[in-house]
Amino acid sequence: MIKGIERVTPMLGFKLRGVRVALHAVRRDSPPGIASIHYELVIDTDETDQRLELLHKNVRKYGTISNTVAAATVLEGTIRREA
């Protein structure tokens, strides 16, 4: 996801100072695998809430890894501004 953010920020003209990603995965025992993944993207930026959501949409839509994981399990998450 960080790589996806690095890739789309220049295209969107999105300015940021830092990114943090927190993940929580739920493991399934039978059959073994990941049942779901929840993530939180924390962005240090002065961009508007609308631009923050645009960044999230682009990362989800065009992120190769995000799309691959989402095809195999439940992938849900949020984006928020660094406090």
C-alpha cells in the first residue's frame, strides 16, 4: 500500500509528509488461510478530506497488491489524517 501511495501521489499532485499503515489479519484454521485483513492508512498531510478520500480510492483501485489480496480474502480499511 505504501508503494501504491508513492506511485499515485505524483499523478494526483498530492502532498504528504509521511505515511503509516496498521494491519490486523484474522487467520482461519480450516482450511488454513487469512479470513480477513483490516487496515488503517494514516497520512500526515494538509490536503482536504476529499483529496484524502481520492488518494484512498486510487490506492484501492490501482494497487496491484491490494487487488490481489482483495481477490483472495476480505480486505477492508480506512484512511485518516495524522493527528
